[in-house]
Amino acid sequence: VNAINGGIECSSSSLDDPSVISRLNKYCKAATALDVDVLLDFGDCTNLESTFNNCVSGSTCSDCMSWEGVTKSPTEGPSRAPTTSPSPKPTGSPSQKPTTSSPTTPKLQSFYGYDYVGEGNCQAYHQYLEKAYYYLLFEPHSSVDECPRVCASYRHLPEFQGLEWGSPSLDGTDEAQSSCKCLFDTGTDLATIVSENGGSPTVTGTTGEGSGFIAGYVRKSLVDCYKVAALEAPEDVVGYEYVGPGQCLDGTDLKYDFKSMTVSGNDFVTECQSQCSPLSPRGFWTKEGTDCKCLFDNGTAQTTDPVDSDGGTGLISNSDYTEGHCFKHLPGLPTIAPTTPPP
């Protein structure tokens, strides 16, 4: 383990030398496997401590993240790792959120389709080692509620596992910005993912080794980890499927013409459905307490065009993760749909 302070690492003048970063990551992995208490001090090796801090803050040294700040000073004798730092070895089961701290951001509501895991970087299951994921990072995003919208076009992919939201920037390049990370299994072709599903990521990360469901997290302040889960409707509606939060979209991400309805009462969503069911073969959008819109193919008479992305036709395919909730009519169930809605 003492060999880290050798000629290769100390002779490098670059903070992002890939060979040094790789050896640092292997050093941390070995330290975890050997169950040592602290890492040796980097002070006698030029730039090594700066390289270590840089790659940890940028998540390029996934096996070093739990060792951040746990080193031995050259003037100190051996000491135990601080009890407030993350354990060097994940427990193998989903980590519990530390009782001594709380997330700096609110948890996403369940209808967004994510479960909160904890305050830190998401990790795949491994009995001993940390396993971070490949990712697409988007910034700036000032609220955690924006992240489901950013990652929405990837939810249908089996490689997609969840998301992280962090402030300051998750990649460490801009302390003033906040970021969303969409997380994918190791080995995922992220270039193809973006090409086929859209998005303009600020950073693409391919240094992780995690695959499969998110099982836990490595403690890191100002970062929240969420794993993908089933979407949960605000109300169950017979004969309709909950698509997700936001405006309804067709298969080409266009919005539908609509007819606004007057709705009141406690069961707002159900009442909206009852008014739209005899009229629309597509579905309805509702913002509980204020809006109910029956949806129609583009060009249907006596309907209103959406303010943007007009042209939706055919079956509802997705939602845009903005405000309100989208429900689509299930094919095969009876719905009376006149060619022209009543005035």
C-alpha cells in the first residue's frame, strides 16, 4: 500500500493524468479490501493530494469517494478513521439515511416515479466495494423537481437506474450550479442513448462499475440519490392508465388539442374523467383543483390548440413532467366519442 508514493505518481504535473487517477482508484480499492483505517498522507508527493481531491470531487475515482478526508498527517501517528465518515466497505444492503443529518432538498413526490435512497452518491450492490454508475450530467437545474423531467426520456430503458441531484455541481466544475445526473448501468453506450432519446448533457461519465438496481449510497453532503420506481397516480381512475406528471404527449412528443371542462368536488380527478369519458377517445389532463382538459387529435373541431408543440395525434405515449397529471384511455374499453365535441 505504501507504494503509492512512487515515481509515476509524484512525477506527474497534471491533475487529470489518467494513469495516476487509475492507480489512485486501485489504491483506494486495495485499502478498502485490506480494511485499513486511514490512507497514507500524500504530502511528500507533488500534486498527488490535489489529484486525489480533484478526482474525488469529480466522481472519477469511484473507489476513493468513501476515503475523502481520511488520511494520516505526516506529523501524526496512526489514527482511526473519523466515526462520522462513510464506512470504507458498503454493507451490501441498502444504506439507511444517517440520523445525524438530513437532505438539503425535499424528497420527490411519489408520482414522479422515484424512491428516495439517501444523501450521497447512488451505488449498485456489492458486498465489499463501491459501485457507482455511468451517467449523463445536466446543469444548471435549481430544483430537484426538475430532474425527473430531465431524465424522463430515459425511463423506459432497462439500463436506466435512477438519478442524483446535487448542489454544488456534481462534477465539481462550478460550485455555483446545481446538477442532475441520469444514472445508467456500466457499459451502456451513452452516445447512442443520447442520439436515440435526446438530451444535451454537460458531462458524460463512464468511470463507474455499477449495474443493476440502486442498493445504497455513499454519504456525500448536498447530493441526493433516488432510484427509479413505479409511477404512482394521485388517484386511481377506472378505465384509464396513469401516464405520468405533466402534459400528455403523443409518440412524437406533440401535445393534443383540448376542451376545458368545469369540475369541482373532492374527487377532482375522477370527476374530470367522468366528464371526458363520453367525449374523448384519447384521455385527459388535470391539475387538481383548477384544470380539467379532455384531449383530442390535432384539428378536431371546436377544440383549443395548445400554446406550444401543437399537433398531437393517436394514442398518448408519454408526459412532459411539468405540472398536472396525464391519464390515457385504455384501448378496448367503451367510450362514446362524437366527431365534434359539444360546444
